[in-house]
Amino acid sequence: MKKFLGISVFLALVGVMAIVSMNLSDWVMFWAPNKVRDISSEVFQGSFALLLWRYLTRRGLRYLKLPAFNWRNLLFLLPAISQVYWAFDSVFYKTSTPKHLVYSILVVLGIGFGEEMLCRGFAYGYLSRFGIFVGVIGSSVFFGLMHITNAIFGQSISSTIAQIINAAGMGVLACGLMLAMKSIWPAVVMHAINDLPMTIMEVKKMKFGVSPMEILGTTAWAMIPVIFGLLLTLVALIRDTELRAGTSKFDLQVLKLLERMGKRIISEEPKLELPSSKLS
């Protein structure tokens, strides 16, 4: 229990420091227009997270490289693609001028970079020392709880709860995608595309809210990326020897259980017996 509380306090402090780092752009770039500062604030946060990742954890730094482009990695991208289709909804086409669209794309790329470096980079790298699944789930919960600050800036409680649940679910998928593709950059792009419709709505000053009853629907919908993310994590553990070297006892127990289940399915597969022919 003490270890859990210690980790929670540490990550909370890191979250506060990350928010402070975002505001550094307002101090350093006071001379720039507000839109430029909006974009740079996320870059500041990502750079801060990258330093934490590099100098405090040093775990998983190989995920900073670009992914290999092959048929297997394309298959891994399918769950991510299924989760970002709504970015090409009518909000994308009917409410955006080229100016708003370009600004929104730059903002979400900054958000994707900043939050992925903090959550899938540093937070996962820190928590994965206690186990791969601890890193995946813990960093995703951390990512979801980061959005609680939106309630402080006027967002409704129900919308904030729904956003926390949805972000945690997407965090599991993003983490699984990073592990399976051995690169954080597909998660950065997925994160950016996923945030694009909401950012466009904010740029256009459009209202968006979630009723308390819709939180249940959000929770059910969030289970889809969670399942995909956990499956991708299992695939990564099976095929990545370096990742398996950092597994905990719990991780190994899960893998052994799946291995036994697979062997049982294969051994119980019915055998086809051909009828013997009679010679005349």
C-alpha cells in the first residue's frame, strides 16, 4: 500500500510539473500571438516529458525510433484506425475553414507529442519496472486523470468524467500500439487524429457536453480500445524478447495461462478420419 501511495504521489507531482511546463511557453514566448503559444505549450510539455523519460527512467527509450513498415505493423494499426474514424465526421468537413483546419492540426500534433511523451514515454517507462501490464494500465489511468484539470477551467463534471474514461481507454490502446510496433510515433499520430474533431469544435467555439446518463455509454465504448490495447500488449510480449526480459511474475503467469489455453485448444482439435475404401 505504501508503494502504491508513493507512486501515486510521485505521478501527481509529475502531472503538476507537466502543467507548469506547458505554461512556460506563455512566459518564454510572451511576444508571440496566442495561437503560437497554444501550439508551443504542448511542445514544451513534450520536451519536459522527454527529459524525464531520458534521465529518470531510461526504460523503453528504443520506442523513440520510427516504426518498421511491413504487413505485420499494418495489421497492428487496424485497431487504431477503427478508433479514429469519427475524426472524418461532418464536424471535420462542414465546420472547418482551411485556416481553422491548419491551426487545429498543428494544435493536435502538439498535444499528441506532449501527452504521449509524458504518458506512454515517461509514465509507462517508470511504471513498467513493476511489470508490463502495470505500466500499461497505470500509465493509462494517469493519462485519464490528467484530464480532471478541464473541470477546473469550466468543463462540466459529467463531461470531464466521460473524458477521463475515454482517455484512459485510448491510453491502453496507444500503449499496446507502441509496444507492438516498437515505436511511440504511431501512438502520437493516433492521439492527434483522435483529438482533431474536439479541437476543431473548440476553435469554432462550438459547445459540447455529456449528460450524466451518457457516461455509461462512454464507459462501454471505452472498453473497445482497452481490449484492443491489451491484445496488442500480449502480441508484443510474445514476439519481443527484450520486452519479455522486463516482465514481472504476474506478466509471466498471464503468458503461461494463455500458453496452456492455446495448447489445450490445439490438442482438443477434432481429427478428421477418412473412411477406408474396400478393394473389389
